Amino acid sequence: MATYPPDRVTFVRGQGSYLWDAEGRRYLDFLSGLAVTSLGHAHPAVAQALSEAGSTLLHTSNLFATRPAEEVAATLDRLIGGGGKVFFANSGAEANECAIKLARKWGGHGRYVVVSAFGSFHGRTLATLHATGQPAKHEAFQPLPEGFRHVAWQDLEALERAVTPEVAAVLLEAVQGEGGVWPAGQEYFQGARRICDERGALLMVDEVQTGLGRTGRWFGFQHYGVVPDVVTMAKALGNGVPVGACWARDQVAQAFVPGDHASTFGGQPLALSAAQAVLQVMEEIDAPGRAAALGSYLGEKLAELPGVASVRGLGLLVAAELVHGGAGQVAAGCLQRGLVVNAVTPSALRLAPSLLVTEAEVDEAVAILGDVLGERSGGGTGGPEPSRGLQP
């Protein structure tokens, strides 16, 4: 179906930070499938885990326990801080659906509203679409499910006014990824925690794009000195295998009883075997530490480019605000030269490379971007395309 723009490139193979198209041209991937392949393409540990699961046990249904699910749930609980339970789904949208249903069940009848921020993105199902604070995306699908309210991003006074007695939860991103890569900040998150505590509402954090090392901590909220009641995640958890998770602290998770929520494929052994391998590798390499160090290096290099007005983000989730705008055209120019990035706003590029990216690969990416920006300002070298030679 025509739900995406026409394909510009057909990728057939990936390895580490690189992709190859059907003509054998090589591209440096600084988007990671929208912050998904955080260990790069075709990571051997993930490939091995999938191979073994495929020949051992693919599916049992959630009427029975499996070891990968138990182990991944325990690891996620430990990385978040402990004291919670996990529900496994197949995507970030489904993880957020779980959080919304859990908030309503916890709140009880009459307390069902979820407050989120303008500029947010929480998914494409009808409920998560309405939680998404982008009204232009709502219009084609009205009427949307009731029970959602939006407030200005980083406006604590607006949030305080919005959390009325019928509000069950506040749903926020640690960094608004699709909204332009805007970090929330400590004051905002601590204020949101205070408001939720005072009003008896849940603080739910959408870590679908920011979770699992991407920002320089295991989870983005950990930068802000708060403890949420609910945390959702997906993307990097399977390194490309569809899997999502919703964590809630024990007291909140107890609102669900058998029959309240389910997913046929959620937590099945194939996906959770991949997640198990991903988490093991991430801990071995200190993924948050790598993201912090390489993110700082990437930010410094981007800030040196004449066509970049400013750089924002956390860790290896970065936006480069362009002096002359035209981010879509710049992203297209980068793709022609063998660099995959995307225009997250009309004036900003999003860069989210693998957490295993090297300084040399950062230098290569920044050089390509610099050349494209130079050509747009009339000062480009006009030289050969850096990363599109035929590769083995």
C-alpha cells in the first residue's frame, strides 16, 4: 500500500555500520533503521541466537513459560532499577497500548485520561495515534478514541493545569525523537514527577527510541533523576527483530489480571532470543558509555561544519539544525553520496548511528555531510562521491 514515499534505494545486505544496495553500492548508515539496529547490521551474536532459536523453539503461546522471556524480563527490570514486571509485545506502539490500558485499569472507572505533549510520537494504532501530540496526523482518522489530552512541551504550568482528577497518567518521551530530537531536561521531568505524585497519577515514559543505551544511559529518564511508574521500549531491543516491552513497577503491574491484556506473538522465543543476545552484548560493550563518548565526538564534529547552526540531543541520538534549512534536500544529497540520515524537521537532520560506530565512521559521515552542505552553499568540492564505490 502507498503508505510510504516511493522507494529510492533497495538495500540487500548490511554489515556493521554499512548497507549495500542492489547495484552493489555501499552506504554508511547513520539512521540505524530509525534507531533500531543499535548493534549494527548482521551482528554475529544476534544472528547466532536467531539461528539457534529457529532450530529449537519458535512459538508456544503465552499459555506457557519460556526461558528467554524470563531472562529478558529480569534483565530489563534490573537495568531500569528493579521492582517491576514486564509485558512483551511486538512493537513500540503495542508497548504504549499496553501502558495506556494499564493506566486505565489502574485508574479505575472515571479515571482514564492520558496527558501527553504536543510534538510527541507514541505510535500509529488509534489509541497511540491520539496520544501522539501531532494534530495533523489525527484528522484523517477521526473520530479517535477519547481520553487523551495534549499540553505544550516543557511547559510545567500547562501540565499542572491538565492533570485533573480524571487523569490516570502522564505519558512523556525522555527525548522527543520524531518531534525533532528535543531532550526533556531534568527540571521538566522532575516537575512532571512532582505533579503526578501530588495528583496521584502515573508517570509513564516512552523510551521506544531512547531506551537501551542510545542516550548515554540505559534509559533516557535516568539522566533526569526520576523514577517512572511505567516505561515502554522497543526498537533497539531486538536489533531489527520486532519486539517491544512495557515495564511497570509491581504495584501498578498488579492492576492487570489474567485476561486483561495479551499478545499472540508477544514474547515468543525467536524475538526474545534476539533480545537476550542484544542485551548481553550491550552490557559487555558498555553501550551507554560508548553512546556518551561517541555522541560527544559526533556532536563536536557536526558543530564544526559551516552549514550547521546548532546540534542537540543526548548520546547517539542527535539533530543537526541547518543554517539554511532544506533538511529534506540535504538528506537526499547525503543518500546520493552514500550516507543514510533523515530530515526529522524541515530544518534539522537526525543522526542515530549504531552504538558500535567508530570515530573513523563518524569522520566519514561528517565529511559527506559537509560536502553536501558545501555544494548547497556554492562552496562544494564537486569531487567523487565518498562512499559509493563498489564493495565486496
